[in-house]
Amino acid sequence: MEEDSDSHQDSEKELRVRKIKDGMVIDHITPGNALNVLKIVGITGKEGMIISIAMNVPSKKSGTKDVVKIENRELDLEQINRIALISPNATINIIRDYEVIQKKKVTLENEIQGVIKCLNPNCITNGNEPVKSFFKIVQTNPIAIRCEYCDRIIDYDEICQQF
Amino acid sequence: MNFLGRHIISIKDFSREELDFILKVANQMEKFYQDGSTLLKGKILATLFFEPSTRTRLSFVSAMYKLGGEVISLSNPEMSSIVKGENLTDTIATVQNYADAIVLRHKLEGSSKFMSEISRVPIINGGSGTKEHPTQAMLDLLTIQNEMNGKIDGLKIAIVGDLKYGRTGRSLAYALSNYDVDLFFISPPLLRMQNEVVSDLQKLNVPVKESEDIMPIIKDLDVIYVTRIQKERFPDPTEYEKVKGTYRLSLDMLNDVKDQLIIMHPLPRVEEIDYEIDKTKYAKYFKQTYYGVLLRMALLALILSGDNFDF
């Protein structure tokens, strides 16, 4: 299997982002959200790994998309699934020696702990207490999550604004 | 049905069967209320109230004494280590060693829920933020049931006033979602019941109507539950002045109401109900405070002694 999906070939032709030898390609990211994806998986850019970002590139499937390529590193499943919060159609390609050895879709988990901040200033998770935020999904398209402590509902825009 | 050691965090955690059972036990508590009891002898209840309270705290204290238990209190946070910067987690971790159950009132939403995750003794939510007041909702159910000939099903119930920030109206609405009732939310637009509550109730197939004016429906109602409109919630004081009169229940508004109508209020009352109404047969808000003791006696008995008691 080639590294990139058919939808990514357009950008390949123009050499916007070169193929990587080993690592991970996060493809089909909702356009404009590549930087948010990096934030939500906890990559700041100071880790030293090589990261390539393509934003708003043409895609046969969805018109445009963002792509992130991370070299010589693979994210764990929990990090990958966080991506589903802001980019539910993203796919993950694991690359070894320029070949895609595994391809999977991100999965929206029903429970999200510690990633998103509750926007209710009076929520116990925003007080001076040793408690992590904890949300459950109440709606998937568009996404909405509900704080298990204070019931505050946080929608897609509010999630994106946090990153 | 065994409630031994159970936390009381949200009214949403209780099923219809559980609520009916608690109401039944509450009515059985009348005997202990009259004669006293030693059921909870040797047990200690801690009351931690970080926000003002008259009825909730005193009725828990009264209920505990009626059942032969003891109470320790942190009624004034200014006198506790909270002012030294101690958080609630450390406070609960400490107080759980002093008491068999803890009643907590705190301004932070979810405070009781989180404390129930760390406390080894039952936490009873005595009111948290603007969202939850489960024991008030239960005593409101008890009042409605007892004052409406033993049934809640089939009633038309209006919850009036500050539905956005008032935790009592919100908790009662969730409590009533277990019953076959028609709900009417009457409030100024600024203080409407939060969308998530209306949406939750609709998912549970509870008939809900929202309105700014009670008068078109007042003659059809069985229960009017009035809540205080909190002046401090209005960004512009003139807006408050405009709406406050609209949500004040006066004697002349009751000309065409049903004979068996009951008027309730979680109290404190400021201006929402004319004092003249107090003398009418409709007024049940002080009877509610009596039911509050019975209900809290039932909860304490069930949580601290399980179902091992005879009447």
C-alpha cells in the first residue's frame, strides 16, 4: 500500500508535503484544524520530532482537508481518539519504510477525561480540587459533550476554541 | 430496597420506585417525629454549609435529633481552615473521620459528586451551585403527594420564577419527570429553564410548556411552585424592576383557581407571594418545611441504618 490515500495525491503531485519513511500520517482532518489536532494530542513542536502540516489541501472525498505527518513517532490510542473530538472523519496511517502498514479511523469514545476544560467557572473541576474534567458524549454530529460534574454542555465550536 | 451507605447527590440518580419508597418511609417517620427514637443513637451527622441556609441545615439537624443521633456543624466557613486556603477535598477527608454522614452545601457545581468519589461516608447534597438540590426535590414530592390526596400522577404543575439559576425548580422538574404530570415553566425570558433541562424532559416524554405569564393557565393548575427571582442575576436593575411584579402571586390572581390548588415555595420568600395568601387554604409553603424534616429523617434512617427498623 502506498503511503498516502488517493485523496492526498493532489498535494503529492505538487510536492507540498513529501512522503515520510516511518511514523504516522493523520489524514482527512477537518480543514483548518491541523493545529488544533496537534494541540489535542499534546504535541507542542518542542519535542524535536519532524512534523509536516498541510492545511486546506484538495481532497477528492471532502473538497479540502488538512494533513499532519509525524516522523519517527506513533501516538497511542488514547491520543488518537482525542482527535475524533474535533475531526471525526480523520484517518490514521501508520507508516513503515514508506509503506502504510496500518490504516484506521479515529473513534469517538463515550467518555473523555482530562482533555477538555469545563467552561462553567463554577464547576468543581475549575476549583482548587484534585479532580480531572470528565465528559460524556451527548451528540455526535455535530459533537456535544456534557460535564459529568455540572451538566454544562460544550459544543463543537467551544471544544475547538480551547485549542 | 436498601439505601445503607448511599450518597445522595442528584435527584436524577433516583428511580420512580426509589422515590416512592423514600416518600413512604418519610410518612412512616411521623411516629418518630412525635415520639422521638433511638434509631440513630451513636451516629453523628456533620453539616458543612459553605453557603447560607436556614431550612436545609436546621431540618437535617432536627431530623438527626429526632432519631437519637448527634450533629457536628461547620456552619461558618470563616471560622474554619478554608480561610487558610484548605480545599474542600482535604476538609472532607478530615470530616469523614468525625462523622457517619456529611451534608454538604457548596457554591461549586458538582462539589457533592466529586466529594462522594473520595469520601468513605455518605455525602448528602444539601444544595450545589445552581443545579442540584435533591433533598428539596424529594420533600417537594412528599408535599405534593400528601396534599393532593396521595397522588402525583395526573397533576398540572407550574414552576414559576427564576428557573435558570434556581436549583430547586430544576431539581423538582427532574423529580417530576418520573411521574405522569403536565409541567408548565413560567418565567421572564432572561430566566427561562435551561435548554438542556427542557431537552432532557422532552426526551423522557414529559409534556412541558414554557410561558411568561401564568394567568392564561392558572385556573387549570393543581400546583403552583413559586421560586424567588434573584435581583442579583439581572445585569440591569431596571430589567428586574420590570419583571418582578409579573411574578408576584397575589390574592386577586386566585379568583378562578381550582378548589384543591396548592401553592408551594422552597423559601426564603422575598416578594413573590403576597402575605395575604398565607392565610388561605392554598398556602402549603410552611407545611413543606414540616415535610422537610420527615423526608430528611427518612433519608438519614435509610442511609445510616439500612432497612433495619420497625415502626
